[in-house]
Amino acid sequence: MLGILGRGPLGRISAGLLSGAGAGRAAVLAMASGGTATGGSRSDDAPAADYVHDRQAFLAHYDGLRDSVVKDEVYAGTPSFATEWLSKMLDYNVPGGKLNRGMAVFDVVKSIKGKEAITWSDVNKANTLGWCIEWLQAFFLVADDIMDNSITRRGQPCWYRQPNVGLVAFNDSIILDVCIYRILHKTFASEPCYLRVLEVFHEVTAQTAHGQMLDMITASPPGERNFDRYTMDNYMNIITFKTAYYSFYLPVACGLLMSGVEKPEAFELARNILIPMGQYFQIQDDVLDCFADPAVLGKIGTDVQDNKCSWLICQALQRASPEQKQHLLVSRV
């Protein structure tokens, strides 16, 4: 849990993430490619105290998971151009973010079990769960970009704006979601936590979809002048469901479940701590959407143009005079 509760909104900072390679990184890179660091055999139950959990080590797990999806038996007989599309789509949308959500799962497991008790099996399973969260975010973002008519994401054109993609991206977003449950089945079907992991992914997906619905139907349609729904209560509902659960609660819940934690009060405590952090994160994101340099933010903010119920407009309406509110109504058309 330390990684997600550390400095900054999501707990990790980029400086120094790639320092301190050591034997741990060599081992995990070898494991991801199907071998071992030394060329010999290594038990999954062997201690992994020398594992260095950084961005590079986490990314080392991605290729194997992508290949397992592309070569999944459910797609047997599919033409090569389809598997090439699937592989390209996954590479474009899944691994390009900050990866804070996914990397936090291992942080939670290590915090509960202790560094000396961590095995290579724990490393593999925690990072697999982490990548499932990154897959989930990719599903949300691809769909969200279509709905918002967004221009860029993570410093590159949105997937649906790529040549020959268009609304095929809508089906691609569904495939991204489906991948999660194929990966979970292959890795966790025989684990005691499997059912609860499935439940928490479904629960958080439902909460996030509900938040997206609130976000879309609260915003004034183009050409309409109505701020009746632009309240702080509605805004807090939007960001709690749309962002806080999947960005902050889900990684910690996955780490708790993988570590064998079952007490409901542990998950309630996690929610009580993490949901306010997720709310703060989204408030900050609203400010950045309007004022940050797109080259630094990685996307062109469109909240104002889309008439979104954002932190900025809700705060402005609380402070504005009747004359200023009228000006806002006119200027936002």
C-alpha cells in the first residue's frame, strides 16, 4: 500500500524509477521471456527478496500477457490480419500510461506479506493483477475518448482517430474488457481468491460505468443553457464513481485479496482512505485539463468545450453573481 499512499496523487514519481537494476530486474526480465536470470531452473515458490519493483520490471510482464491474449484458444482459426490488429491495438492502448494503478498491487502484497516472504509466484500474480487493472483503464479510456470526441491521449492521437480505426475502436474497447477475464481465468482459476477478484472487477466496472453515465448526462448538451445539474453534490458523485474506485480502491482491494485478506472491515477501511484520495486526484485533473500544457499533460483538455460538470465550473457557480452566471451561460454555448 505504501506505493499508492506515498508522494503525489498516485504515490509514485518518475525520478529514480529506473535506478538500482540489480539481480532482481534481471530475474524478472528473464521470467517474462520464459527463462531464468542464470539460465537454470527456479521454483515459483523461491524467495524473491531481490526483486526490484520498478516500471521496467512491471513492463517486462506485459509482452507475455499480450501474447497469451493474442494466441488465446478462443480465437483459434482467426486470420492473421485479425491477430495483427489485436496485437497492434493492445500495444497502442494498454502499456502507455503512468502504470501507477497496476504497479500498486505488488506494493500492497509486499506491505502485507513482508519483503522476505515474497516469492516469484507472488511477483508474477501481483503484476498480472496489476496489468488487468491497466487493461481495464485502457477499456475505459478508449470508450471515453469516443464519447468525448477527444483529440489526444497519452501524447498521441486517440485510438479512434488512427487511420482505418474510427468506430472499430468501440468494439476494441469491448475486447480490452474481455481480455481481463481471460487473463484472470488463466492465472487465478485455481486460487482461493479467484471469485472475489472477479467480483471486485465487476463491481468496480459497474461503478465506473455509472460514473461515466453521470458525467455524460449531467453535462449540458451543445446549444443548451442550463446549469441546474452543476452542483457540488452531483460533481462529487461523478468523480467518486468514475475515477476514485478504479484508480485507487481497486489496486488495493486486489492486493488485499491476493494476500488472503477477507475481513470486510479491511476493505471498508481501504475505501474510507482511498476514495477521498481519488476524489482529490480527479479535482486536480480537472484543473490540469483546463490549464496544463498539453505537451506535459499528454492530452488536449476538452472539459470546457464539452460543457462538463467539472470542479472549475461548480466552484465558479458557487461564487458568481447573477450577472456573472448569465455571462457563463452565454460564453459556454
